[in-house]
Amino acid sequence: MDDDPPALLVIVDAANVVGSVPDGWWRDRRAAAERLRDLLAARGLRGHEGPTEIVLVVEGAARGVEPVPGVRVEAAAGSGDDRVVELVAGSAGRPRVVVTADRELRRRVTALGADVTGPRTVHG
């Protein structure tokens, strides 16, 4: 019997986190999401030790970003925020944290029991 607690599920709102740094991301949204994915794969989420499962939610022009070891990529068919909420709702019973600065998304996921942290947790 496995008594280890489930890994922390980290759900990253790619559009919001990418948009929090004015580095020219708007010229190539897909490449910006790939840079974020690679950063998450290399560093994980600052301040969170132990096992994590990282899910990067992409939308729009960033669809098509491929997963890498350590980061699963979920392409939202519509709204990225709605996909984040679906992932939170579908993972009840395990620890979850959503990375976003979007106030409405924060409200929606905390109502489902998820914790929230801002983009600085990723960017440093």
C-alpha cells in the first residue's frame, strides 16, 4: 500500500504567465510558451519541494507546443481559463496550485479548493 501523499498538481496559465514579462512574447506566442515550458522543466516551481506534476495550459497561437519530460502540455480548445478550471475540478482530492495573476481565474479556482500563486513564482 502506498502511503505517500499525491504529487502537487501545478497548473500554469501560460498566456498569463508569458504576458507578465515584456520580453517581446507577442511577436511569437508559441516560442514564448516553449520558453516557459523549458523553464518549468528545468526549475520546477520555486518554493515547492517534493514531487510535482506540472501542466502548462496553452491557447490560441501557442497551441501545438509539445510536452517535455516534467511538463505536460494541455492545449485548450477554447478558453485557456476554462481549461484550467476543468483541470482543477477534475483533480479534487489532491493538492493543487494554479499559477496566474488573472483575478477572475483566481476566484474560480480557489472556489474549487485550489491554491494560487503569481507569475513571479515561475520567473523569480
